[in-house]
Amino acid sequence: MKAYALMVETFSRKGSVRFVHLCWLGIYAALFLIPMPPETWHWGQFLFAWSGCLLPLLLSEGIIGDDIASGRIRLIVTEPIRPVELYVYRLLGLSLQGAVHFLAVGVLVLLLHRLTGRGSVSHFAGFVLASWLIFNAWAALSTSLSVVLKRSNNSMLLFIVTVAVCFLLSLSIHFFPKSVGVNVVLPIVRYTCPPVELLANTAWGKLDLLEGLGSVALSLLLVVLYGVAGVVLLGKREFKYVAD
């Protein structure tokens, strides 16, 4: 019962969660109204970026921070909360939301593509799986940040930092492609941050079987590592009934 309550809370805790899901589905449907030749629009890539990378930030906004600040954690269950239970079930709730979302979007996109022929759906199944994997990585990282940041600041901070890091790396690679610093930092970012590049290449079929399995394993490992960090941090927090 506790597990069910904590997972359901990830969906019902805010009206904006349901609104975001509906908006995302509506955006996919609306895009089919725009005439586009297959070579200019790839639905798998859009799914990976729009739902795989951006959606988890919105759904995980204040996922734990709101409850800690308001004291709602004590109202969810009547017995003491173990940090690992709270974190795992909240993250599992996000992951299940993502799975249902990608299934619904996949059916919608394939149906509308068959009716209109707009855009390309090559490697679409691979992108659906890659999108769910990267969704989990971003969700785990954002959830861990929510443990230490008040209210809904976790998603905004993660978005700003990600954009800033990508911008600085792009500039560094462009102007200093052979720099020692770039060659040192790039692998660190690639293998410690959510593996966007590796999973995208896996979805495209650019990696062989072992490399593709390695990318999947890395994404799952990062989810575990982000989760362990979140559980440890959550164990150091004190829950209160009163709001901060």
C-alpha cells in the first residue's frame, strides 16, 4: 500500500503533471498539421529530445523538495519513512509515467504517420527505447537534486546548468578542438552525465551490438548511481510536519 501511494503521488501531486502530459500529446498531434517531407523531420529524434530529455524535468519538478518543504511526506504514510523507500517509489512512479507516455506517443505518431505520411519514422522503435532510458537518467538526477533544493528549484537548476555546459562545450570544441582540457573534460561529461549522445547513436544503429548494450548498461548504471546519491542525501534530511 505504501509503495502504491508513493507512486500514485508522482502523478496526482500536482495538476500540472496531467496538464503537461496532455500538452505533450497535443503537440505531437498538432505537428502533423505542418506539411513536411520525410527528410526534414524525424519523429524519433524529436521524441528523444522533446519527451526523453525535457519531459522528465517538468514531471520531476519538486518531486521530493515540495513534500519536504510542506511537510506532506509525513501525511503520505503513517509509519516512519525509510529514505530508500521514498526515493525508489517516487522514481519508479516517474519511470512508469514515462513508459506509459512513450507507449501512447508511439501509437499516436505511428497512426498519424500512416494516415498522413509526414515526417520519417525510421529507427522509431530504437528511439522509443532510447527515449525511455534517457528519461530515467534525467528523472533520477533531477529527483536527487530535489532532495537538497527547496520546492521546485531542481528542474530549473538542472536545465540551466545543462544548457550552460552544452554551450561552453560546443564553444570549446569549436575553437579549441585539440585542447588538452577539452579532451579531458569531454569524456568525463560523456560518461558521468545522462548519456544523450551514446543513446542517440544506439537508436540510430551507429553502434555495434556490444557498444549498444554498453550504452544501455551505462544509462542504467547512472540511474543507480544518481539514485544512491539521492538516497544518501535524503537519509540526512529531517522531515517536519510544518512548512518551511
